[in-house]
Amino acid sequence: MANWENFTVREIVGRIGDGKVVLPVIQRRLVWETDKMEALFDSLFQQNAFGSIICIEEETGLRPLFAHRLFTRDGNNTNSIDIPVVDETLLFVIDGQQRLQSFYIGLCGKFDGKTMYYDLFSDCKKLEHNFKFAASADLLPKTNPERAERVAEGSSNIESAFWFPAPVLFTMLKQTADPRAVADKIIDILTEKGRFDDDDLKELKKEYIRDNVYDFKNRIFVDKSIGVSKVESHMLGEFDADRQRIAEMFQRLNMNGTRLSTYDLVASTLKSFDYRMESFLDNIIVRNSGIGVDQDVMIKMLLVLHDKPNKGMADMTEDDAAFATGNIERIQATLDSLQAFLKASKHEEWFASVVTRSAIPLYILAYHIFHQSEKPDEIRNLFSTFDTNDRDFHNMSLWLKLSLLNEVFKRGCGWIPEKTGLNKLHEIMKQNRRGTFPLGELLELYKVKLHHFFDHKHITPECLDHLDQEYIFYMIYGGKRSSIRTEDKDHIHPRTLLEKAKVGQLKISSIGNLQLIDYATNRGEKNSRELRDWINLFVSNKKEYISRHLIPEDESLWTSDRFNGFLRARLRLIADKIKSEL
């Protein structure tokens, strides 16, 4: 059970300084460098989202699940302490350490002897915010190169920079609720130093200082921009079980962001059981990184292949190491065969394109392949010469496509994918070892367990907006990585025109009105232009464009006043495309 609470940066930094927000011993050390810290402050000041913070709440009078340490003010390591009982409620950060540590250092300390500075001549009205770490302001650039270019173009007046230490500004604003008074004090100091003597831009510079101080006050002291999810720590009531639960949650959460290396947590234990585990893990990751198999995925896959999908990472034993080292050739042959299958089914680039994709389908496919034979050569050659009409290949491919379309491996589908989902899928696979891939049983499981599931017989225009949008794009554009990573999601009929026509938002953002085009085109010549005009005036190869993006050929549908007809027609084209791929 989790409770959400929103904090300002000032509030959360204050709690860190008071030792009320701490780091459990399972947390890694600070790994961010100054460039990431600077980028975080830039995101904060541009009011961009930067993710939630997840903590376990240890209440007064209870034994904490973990020893803990305080946040560092200078980048140096702090030592953990183990207390028998919590004497006041503490928040143990299990996801978000790097972000909170960056805020604390940037506003209250230093990193590697460097202070964070804020350029008070930043043009905050244009969402320009410049933060830099340096040992001294004298070591920072005297001018801003981007502003200098704008000055040359006549679109800006100030090219110089005024670097002010962020911790000093933070302290000054803590001491008074009046940002104008703080800005005036800074201006007085500059005036006394003669910084504005014979300066034609002095009034504009004073205005920029006031604007930036106000902006600093709002972003740090006013906006509740940090969302904290407080997870109950002693939910199960058994100390070891609760500790294991939180440790596993910590690992799952750290699959994103600055990744937590499983090597640090698990590989050393496995290697202590069998020294061959080191070369096994190193070699297998190098050979299979192209399909998203890293240390975390590989170790979890070993547990699934070993029929232990419920086993936690912290429970790895000598038996698990023996299973891995005793089947080195068979496991590698399985992964070779898995790569061949993914390539033949046009999914190799899907798993290669984003490292945080769910690995559950890889576990299930690998399990089926692994148990087809005990001979590595036979496993490796399963897909070396085959017909795409082969029943086993067809079943595996159709299962994978329908699973991805229906978001079976994402939260919110009706089960917890990495728990209930994986266990149920594994149970069926275990019952069908050495047989044909059990497509029918797996699809029946989905129909019973999930909130909704559309199989290959029921893919219609009406269901498309209930399916995974990213995977639909992947299918529309032929399974190419570039279509997912480097292009911009675009409303085919521009949003601005449809809103003027009183079209509802659900229709405007339907998959039937979305395509992928390059960023420059979307933001440039196509922006807010009628589809018919844009195609006829700017598209050099109309036939290729229509074919690639599945645009209805009826040009009478290419104007916003015929949008409803366009939407129906394109949804049919997309549904037909998907069914042809299934």
C-alpha cells in the first residue's frame, strides 16, 4: 500500500538536512556527475516532469528493515548506521536517490569541491536557465554563447553571464519571504562593485536579476514538484519477508534511470559458488546484448529455465550456479536460437530499440526453446532452416504479437506481469515441455485473467485504441527501430484545426490520426496545415507517403471537415495491416 504526498524542493531538502529522509544500506552510492545534476535543475526550472520518488516509511517504535546512511553534502561517502528502533518517522529512499542527492548538493553543499552557480542573466522568459558547477565563478564563461548569437541576430540584448552561487541564493531566500528584497540586495552589491558603471544595459540586467530570483523562489520554494510515494514497510508482518519484498522492489524500480547493476548484487554470490560463473555471465551478455539481454535479464532467465520463477534475487544458491554452469552450451544455444526466431518474426529490433522493454516474453520463448532438446546443436538449429508456416514458429510468433498488442507485460492489464503474469505463463509452459508451443492455452489464460484481450480473430477498427500504440506503430512501419526512436508522433489532421471544428480529444489523439514523421517536418512545414494542402504542396512522393503511413487514398477525406470519415477509413487500414501481420 502506498500513499502519495507532494513536496517543494525546499521541503524535501530540509528533511534531508534534518536526517528525516535517508538512504537504506541497499542503495548504491552517488553515481551522477555534475552534468546530470545541472540537467536536473534545468528540467526543474523548465517545469518538466522528472519522475516520482519512492520511499519506504519506517514508523516510530519499529525496528527498521535496513541500516541507513545520511545524504552526502560534498559527494563523499557517508557510512551507514544500524539502529534497533526508529525514534521518529523516517523515509528510506528506494527510488530517486540520484535526483534528491543532486538537489541537496546543488542547494546545500558542493561536489568534488565545486559549487553550483546559477546565471542570473538567464532569459527565464524564454525558458533559459543556466546552471554550472565550478570551484569559482571566475572559472565559468564570461559570456553565454547562445545569447551572443542572439545578440548578433538582434533578438537579444545581453550576452554576458552573471554567475551567482545557488547555495547562497537558497540561503538568502530562506531568510526572507521577499524575493524582491533579495534581488535588490544582489543588485546593490553589484552596484557597489561598479558592475553597472557606464553600462547601457544596466536597467535590463537588473530586470533579469529580479526575474531570475523570482523564478528561483517559485521553482524551489513554491512549486510542489516532487511527488513522493510512501510505501508501507512492514506490510507482511514478517521481518525477513518484508526485507526481501523491499529489496526486490528496489531492484525492479532501478531497472529504469541510472541502472542498478545486478553484477554488484548477485554475480559476486554466484561466482563464490562457481568461478566459471564470471566468464559465463560476461560472455553471454556480450553475445546477446543486441536483444536487450543484460545481467538482470540473464539471471532472471536462469531462474525461469530452472523452474524457479518465484525465487528472489537475494535467494540465489549454489544449486542455481550449478544449473547455469552445467548447461552453459545449452543456454547459449537457446539464446542463439532465440535471436534467430526474433529476427525471422521481425522482433529483433523491437527488443533492441529500448533496453527497458519487458523481458518476460524472452523468458517464455527461451523456456520453450531450451526444453525442445537437451542437445545444444539441435536447439541452435531450430530456426536455421524453417518455413514460416511451421506450426511451432507460427504459434510463437502469433503469441508474441498478440501479447505485445494487448500490453500483457505492462502494469494495469489485469495482473502484475513480473509476478502473477510470469508465474501463470511459466506454469503452462512447464506443462507443455517438448511439445508444440501452447498458443491456445496461453490465449485462454489471457481471456480469463486480463481486463480485456483481443485475439487475432477480433482485431477490428473499434478495438485499436485499446491496444499498445507503440507496438501498432512498430507494425505499421514494418518493424523498423528508426520508426520508434528517431521520429516524432504527429497528428495527421492537425490538432489545432480539429479543435476549432469541435472534435473531441479522444478522436483527435486516436491511433487513426497519428503517424510518425521526422521532427523538423512536424514542427515546420506541416505544422497546423490542412493535410490535403501539405501533401499536395510539400510531399515529393505522394504515392510512397500514402503507402508508408496508411493514408486513405480518397483525397476528399484529406480536409478537417471530413475528419470523421478519414478516421474510420484509416482505422480500417490499420486493422487490415495488423491482421495481415498476424
